[in-house]
Amino acid sequence: MNTTLSTSSLKKINHTALGGIEAINKILMPVSCLVINRASNQYRSRIFKNILACGFEQVISIETYSKAKNTEKLSQEFPMVKFICALESCTKGDLLNLGMAEVKTPYVLVVHEDLCIDGFKFSTVLAKKLMEFNCFCVSPRLLSPEQQVLPVRFTPNINKSSFEIESSLGVVDKAATLYPFDLTGFYDTKKFLQLGGFDSSIESPYWQKLDFFVRSWLWGEKIFLSSAFSLTYSSESFAEDKTSDYSSQQFYLKNLLPVFKNDHCEIKRFSFFSFKNHSACGFSESGKLFSQIRSWVKDNMYRFKMDAVTLTEHWNELGEFK
């Protein structure tokens, strides 16, 4: 995979890499497993044994330095696993950018470590089914430690000119979702890279995630749910901070303000005043941000296949599995 992350604002994250010096003996599928370490976990040896037993072509662990307490020891125990440790504070999206740059397979399963302890399975039969979706990302059915179904279906909506997202517990096979819960899913590697990855200039994990996946839909990609694809957490999932701040303004400008016309999207100069009325920034800062993102939209104008209004108004039609 030589495609590079180029369309988003990416920052170079100081990181170190350990392991990955031995080939995996049992490879059963052209799929990598990208594991996100959310917190220090006493069961990490068991986790990597479970993952390696599935037959992935690559296994890559991504984590922040503060949480990588036994990474050096693990890299010696599992030399076929590549451990990438960020040496600075960053979001899960930034970590995913780091990990995806190392993937050499056409598909990649992204999971958190607390989904891989007891009962974790990912078969070649399931991998083949998910490949047949032929889409950017397939999102799984997720269960809490108490076996309660978590909301994994997200639908965009416009209510009184405000962009809203409705969540649902119901998992219908091949139903569309705006984004995968907790970033967990089965991804097409090439499509991920072509979308440019997560925008590192957006500091809020929630708004960074929303920016990436809404962009994927606006640029013509799709995300579906699979009822056959199910994973269970061993610990409670973390709540997301959805506070409106500078990051939410970046999301608004990049995804909600562009208007589709003929074969491209654009942001009109006069729309700055509408943006400024809803911005908490001063006039100068608002103007600078508006100009930067207007320029970004211009650079990528032909990547857009629709605007946010079209996405929400025709969601049922656009989300049909074909």
C-alpha cells in the first residue's frame, strides 16, 4: 500500500516502534488487525494470543506512551506484533493514522484491546462475508460486558437548520450508519488512505471522528452494519465529550457549509457572515479559520459527491445496500 495520507491536516507525531521483526506463522486471510490500547490492561498477553490465533497477516498495536507500561516486554514475548507508541498526547484518530500507515494488507480490522479478551473470534468465513460488502467500512454489533446491545446505528438529521445525529440500538444487516461506534470496524485500507485519514488539526476526538466519517459519505463512500459481525466489551465503554468548541467549528466549516453545485462543492465568500454569527471566536480568528477551510474545500472540490443537505435529505436512498 503506497497511497499516502494527504488530504487532511496531518501532524507528525513523535513515536517509537517495537517488535514486528518476525513473520506470523499462521496467515489465513489478507487482513491486518489494528489494536488500540485504551488503558493499561493486565490481560495483554492473553489478548495478543487470541488475536494471533485468528490468522491475521499483520498485527499492529497502537498506544500512547503513558499507557504502554509493559510494551517492551510484550514486544519480546510477541516479536511478530508491531507496537507503535506515540510519545505525545494525541487522539485515537491520530493513532489510527499512525497504524494505517503501516498496514500492508487490503483490509484491516480495527478493535480496542477490551474487545479481544474472552470469546474473541474473527474467522476467515466472516472476513470473506465482510469483504463482499465492498464498502469503506463495515461496523459490528457491539455488546456491553453485561451482554446489553449498544447503540451502533447513527443517522444524520436536520432539525430546524441544526445538524443532529440520532442513535439506535437496532442492528439490521446491511443498514447504513454515519460512523462506526468507537472506531471499531472492518476497513478497506486503500479507501481509508484515499480519504486522507483523521484531521490532526481537530483536537476534539469526537469532532475529529465526525469530520472523518461525514467526509467519507460526502466523498461517496459508505458504511454499513453487519449482524454477523459481533464483539463484546470486557469493560465499560468511555463516554464521549461532545462539547461545541473550536473543533466543532472546524467540523461545521469542512462538512456542513460547503454547497454542492453541478460537479463540485464550494464555500461562498458571503457565507462567512453566517458562520461568524455562530462562532465564539473573534472576527480575525474566525476570518483566518474560514479562509483556511475554504481553501481546503477548493483544493478538494471535486472529491465531493454531495453536500450535507443532500446526505441528510436522501439518507435512506443513499444508505441502501446495492
